[in-house]
Amino acid sequence: MSDQELDSIATDLSGKVVKIKKSLLLIVDRSKVHEACERVYRLPGLYHLVTITGMDTGKSILLYYHFWKGKSFTTVSTEVPKSDPRLPSISDSVPAALLYEAEVKDMFGVTFEGNPRMASKLLLPDSYPLGAPPPLTKEADPEKIRKMMELE
Amino acid sequence: MEYSAENLVPFGPVHPSLKEPEYFRLVLEGEKIVEVTPRIGYVHRGIERAAQDRTWVKNIYLFERICGICSFAHSLAYTEGVESLTEFEIPSRAKYIRLVIAELERIHSHLLWLGLIGYWTGFDSLFMWIWKDREHVLDLLEAITGNRVHKSYSTFGGVRKDLPPGIEAKLMEEMMFIRNRVTYYEQLVKSEETLIARTHGVGKISQETALRLSPVGPLLRCTGIARDIRSEDPYAAYGEIPPVVMTSTAGDIESLLTIRLAEVMDSCRMIVDAIRSMPSGPTKVPFPRIVPAGEAMYHVEAPRGELFYFIHSTGAAKPERVKIRTPTLANLLTAVEMLKGRPLADVPVVLTGMDPCFGCMDRVAVFDVDKSKEWYVTGEQLKKLGIEYYGKRERE
């Protein structure tokens, strides 16, 4: 995808475009992420959602939606505070996101509103303790969680 | 929609047809499957979390053990991903050798898969014969890298050691052998009635479904979409030796058979080309201990499809975050679509058709009550495992 196409999306949604080597990163606010992903996905050419990555930065969860067109990655990025980890789901316009959002929900505790798989777990066992922090966050201490699950 | 209990058929988590535990909740109407809900996570090992506690080099050994069949694809994606964070130029010879090993792995994976299809269609002879032919490939891998499965061959800066002397002639000879055998299997697949009956028109998906659900690998190519990471975004030596992208328009399991066999033939061709034009020179350059800060997104074409690594480095001795998305997770939704409308008897063939590797798919969370109690895969355990494995092999 060309820089201009992404730049125009960024201007419309008051986001920022960063170029990292060959790939482009579009940083938007969490309220705009659904529209950003939809517009990037529908650009001419064969866009493919690679995956959705979560990362714990300490105070917030950083989310990357990786898209691949055929020459370089285009990533849409947003951030949600840990105090309110909610985002609209993009699975209505990008159906492939269904399982990737479920994975981020399990690992980071981010709820994607509108995704039908939010109620059930994808990867964590059903016996995962309710009070325990999600496993990939910085607060999660594996020893404590094992004790909670009575594995020690 | 509410279904009565008689319609629910649980498939898994431990089931004779599955090599790895999975759970599929199938809802039947009469004999046809109308709804499929997969539940995965039974072989979670917490690898993404474990990677955060290990140094960069130790993680090579961790990531290659995500999967036995596509082990080199994982180690290649990780090592090349980390190399892309630096400005180092990897020697040409190392890139060509990486291509040879990656294609050998593709051959062995596809032959394994075809054997499994033979097995699940009741064609045990095909299973035995193919796995015997596959032994030739595994012997080659062992001769070059020292191991059949977890090769630990790709490392930062190149490959761990050079090709042994005289292996080039052996490779040419074995590629000839594999080509002859695959020619025979291609004819078999076209003429054997049981196979045709179990795979022709079974699990048919359209191109729109593929465009909607983003599958990868042969499952995507069987609907007519010609995408292959090796030609779209070349890594290793694929820029100099590009693959021929195999597609079909049928979208069923039979087309998967023909595509994978054609890919094996093409892999043989690529290995022969690589050996003929192999540059001389070093196979490894010294690489810095500390990886510079940055983010890398790297993907390779594993035998099952696109394998994606996201690596975030803060310049520390250990990675801050490594995210891995394996091809089977991308293909799961499409496989579910393939099952809808099929009778229950098609379940093993269709599920095997997507070439599932659930061990690849279930990573990240460690808290798996079904597996053993030991959570940390410690250095001691990996070392003991290696000693036991070689001890057993020596005694045999």
C-alpha cells in the first residue's frame, strides 16, 4: 500500500503514521481502531490479517493489528489503559479476527465488545482462577498462580 | 439455537484420530454437521512467557521445540527475525544452506501428511510406504545437521556448521529417488478409487470464504489464490531460487493432495538448484550478544503456511515480547467451514486435510492442568531430555 493512502486514513482519523524499515505503522486512538482496521482491510489489493499482538507496557496494553498486503506489513496500533481494557471488536468487518481477539482476551484480559467468543476461553484452562491476573501481563506471577490453582 | 443432547457429538479432547488433544464440539442434524466449535489449549506450554525469561540464544532452542515437524521453520523465522533488527549481512552460503534445510523439511512434512491421509482413509499400505520413503529425507537431515527433528541448525549470523563433505552427491541422488516416488504417488492419487471417493469434492470451500477468513498455506492456495511468502517476501535464498506457487481451483481435499505433492516436486527442484549454485565462503558471521532495541515482524512459509514472529527488543539480554502466530491457528476457522454440511465420517479426513499442528498453535499460557505439573522448561530438563534421547538412539 502506498504511503499516501495510509496518510489520508491517518488524517481522517487523527492518527499518526510511522515508517519502520519497510513496514508502516498507523497509531490511532482506541475509539478509532475499528474504522481504521476496516479501511485498511478494504484498501485495493489482497489484504490479509496476519494476527493481533498484545504487549504489556506497564500501565496499558498495546495492541497491534498486523495486516499484510504482499509487499510489506501495515500495522494498526492502539493502546488501552489497564483500568479499562475494552475495545470494539473488528470481527464484523474482518472475520479472521475472531480467534486472534479471543487469544488477546485470554492472555491480557482485554475485552473486545461484539466478539461472540468473549464468554468462553480459547487457550486458558477453564480452571484458571478468577482473581488471577491474565498470564502475559507484568503482574502475573507464575508461582502465585500455580498456588492458586493448587498445583503446588 | 438450542439443540437436544442427542445431536451433540463431542470429538476429543483425546481421540484416536488426533495426534494432539483437541476438542471439537460438533452438532449434527441427522448425519450432517451443522455447527462446529473448536476448543484448543490442551497443549499450552507457556512458550511466549517462557521466552521472556531466557536469553536470545537460549530462545532458539525453545522456539524450535514448538513443533517437531516444522521445527526449522520456527528457528529460521526467529533467527532471521532477530537478524533483521541489526544491519548484519548474512553470508550467501548460509542462506543457501538454510534454503536446502527448509525445503527438506517441507518435503518430509508433506510426505508425513500424505501418509496420514492414507491412514485415515484406511489405506495403510500407502501410509507405510510413504513413511519409509520419508526416512530418506530424515537421514539426509541427520547427516547435515546432526538430528532428525530438532536440528538447532540455524543460529544468529548463519548456520551452526557447514555441509559435510560429499553430501552434495548424496542430496542429488536422494532428490532423484524422491521425485520418482512422488511421480508414482501422483499417479496413485489420480487413480485410486478409495482416495478419490474420500477426497473429491469433500470439504469444498470457495474463494470468497478464503478471502473472508484469511487462511494461509496450501489451504489458501487450493482455492485459487496464489500467495506464498517465499515468493512474496523472499527470505534466506528464495530471492535467487524462487518457488513455483502451486494453486488449484477445486478447493477440496483432493486439490490439497495434488498441491502438496506438486510442492514436494518443486522442493526437489529447488534443492538441486541450490546445490548446483551454492556459493563458497563462510557459513557464519560473529553476531553481537546484545540484540539492538527495535521491533521486528518476520514471516516464513512453513510447510503448513505462513508462520509469523513479532519480536520486540529493548536492548536487554532477554526479549521483551515474542509473539508467534502459527499457520494452524490461521486455518482453524477455514477448517471449521470445510466441515459444515459434511457427514460425520468426513471429520478425520477434513481435519487432517488442513494439516493441523496443534502443538504449534497452543502456546503462551502455561497453566495447563492436562499436561505435566512441571511448568518451567528448565535448562536442566532440556539437557536431560537431550541426553535421554541420544542415549536411546545409541542403544538402538
